Amino acid sequence: MTGLVAHLDLDAFFASVELSRRPELKGMPVIVAGSGPRAVVTTASYEARLFGIGSAMPAARAKRLCPEAVVIAPNSAAYREVSRAVMEIIAAHIDRFEQLGIDEAFLDLEGLHSPKAAMRRLVAEIYEQTSMRASIGIGPNRLVAKVASDAEKPNGFVVLTAEQARKRFADAPVSLVPGIGPRTNERLGEMAITTLAQLRAADERSLIERFGARQGPALIALASFDGSAEVVTDREAVSESRETTFDQDISSGDELEGELKRLAAELAEALQRNNRSGRTIRIKVRLDDWTTVTRAKTISALTNDYATIIEVATALLREYGPQRPVRLVGVGVTGFTPARERDQLELPLELPAA
DNA sequence: TCTGGGGTCCTATTGCCA
DNA sequence: TCTGTGGCAATAGGACCC
């Protein structure tokens, strides 16, 4: 039952790709961010992080913290290309791995003769071939591996047992572990639980009372670095969507529907290109006060057709009828593989009779 | 000082149906 | 026929991740 998992994380990925394309920027604070008034930082180079700049920070604030920072607009095609190259290198070394997002992966190290040496070789080859630095964490499960890869980045290489992780991060804030975000952090704080050691020792009944029968015990498991070692290969997407935040909030219904059309066209095109279709069409509207509303409708047949998507999406938007200025509108399709059909697909293939 | 875009997963609620 | 119950699908919201 005991597994061995590595988590590989590319360091400051977007910024690193930009630096590899423009070596003259090496050593300078670089941030990758859009240009609009509401743009946020997607990645900051480590030089920029010294100024207190981090991901998800409004770009305007980042510029104020470090006026001399070089701001580069995101170039997602380039990031996808480098990501693909890195994943190919991983695939050449490791049979079973699971890509998460664009810049990280879990690797199943079970049964490897010399897992640490194998990971050293892997990061060396990734650097040689793509000039991307990667941080590696190795542990008995995904949780330990993930926290370990984060512990000494950039260019980190950390191997921990669950017990070592518990000791090392005993006094760390609960938000260190993935799965405890700002909201849970705050609610735990209200119970005077701020460190992982405190969370691990917390009274389970109080946590259940506060967080429910599932999440309560799950929080203690997180703080105990207790988790799954399963690496899921061949993950299939379950939804695809497009959304925009307006530079200025919009009140006109016509303008809103115009943007919805543009997004739906882009979405339909992408769905068709990826050969995906779904039964549930969903819209998302964020108002000026940041309340977010979603509306969805499930239709009888799978679709990736523009006319169908925009018809349903427009009807949902009109039905909702936002009563305040709108800052974001989005449209998505989910339900790619209905349970019934998936069950059928999972049946063993029947070979034609010989 | 206000908070992007693209996702995944979980939970609660509701309505339908056997 | 009435009432209860359990399962399931659809829906809405929200937390979280990179």
C-alpha cells in the first residue's frame, strides 16, 4: 500500500519561458501580466518576487511596488509549446505520470530502481533541452510530494516521509497545504487553529461541527500529510469555457449579448477542434459587487455547435437579467461524458471473432 | 487596493421517480 | 390511494488550484 510519488513543478514558468526567449532580461525583475486596467500578474520572476510581487496581484499594484519591472504580455502559445516539450521528456523517463495544469505533474515512482537518481537525471535533461528549471518533491503520497516540491524552490529537490513532513512543517501556517485556501484558513483562524500541528491535534468533533462530516476529518488528514498516492494517467477534460472581464463594467444588455456571442463562437470553435461536445451549457455573470451567478441548462443531445450554444446561453442570460452593472461574462459547456455512456465505454472491448 | 482566465471538485437543494 | 424513503440527475454556489 505504500507508494512513492514525485511532484515536478516548473519554476516561475511563464517568466522563465520569457527569459529564455529574451536572455538580455536575465537578472532583471520580470512580470508576466496583461495590459488592461484590471490585469493581474500571472507570474513574477524571482527577482520581481523580492519586491513583494506575486501571482494574482493586480498588475497596477505590482508596477507600483517595482516601477522598473519589465512587464511582458502573456504568450500562451509559447507556454503550451514549452510545456508540451517538458511533458514529452517526462514521458520518455516515466511510464505513469499525471499532468496538472500547464507547469506541473505527478510522477509514479513505484518500482523504480533508483528513484532519486532518476529524478536528478530528469530535471537535468529538462534543463538541457528546454532551459526550464524544475523543483522536485518526493514522498509517500501526492500531498507530501507537492508540499516538498514547493519547500525549496527554485531548483529544489526535497525528499520526505510523512513523519518528516509533519515535523518540518509543524509550525507552518495551515494554508501551506494544498486544499486550505483563504476561506478555510480564515475559518480555522476563528477556532484559533493557525498551524499545521494545531490542526492535526484539533478536536475532530469540533471540526466536523464546523466543516461537515467529510471536510472536517479531511482537514486533519491534510495536516497529517496523509493522502493518496494514486497517479491518474489519461485524465479527460470535463468542461471547457471562455470568459472575459470588461475593462469597465457594462450595463447594456445588447453589449453583454454581443460579448457572449464572441465567447460562444470561440468556445464552439475550440470544442470542435478538440472533438469535444457536452450536454450542459452554462453562463457565468459577475456583477460589480463581485457576486457571481451561474445558470445552466442541460439539453437532450451532446453539442459543440455555435448556434445551439448561443441560443441556450442567450436565453439563460435574458432569464437571469442582471440587475447591476456586469464586470464579467462567460460561457461554458460541461457534461462531456454522461454517466450512462461512460459506463458503456468502460466495458471491456469485444474483439471481433477470429 | 480592489481582485484574470481556465479549470476541478465538493456540497446543498430540489424535483422526479420507483 | 396515501405516505415515506432512497436514488439520481440537474442546478447553483463556492472553495480552491495554477
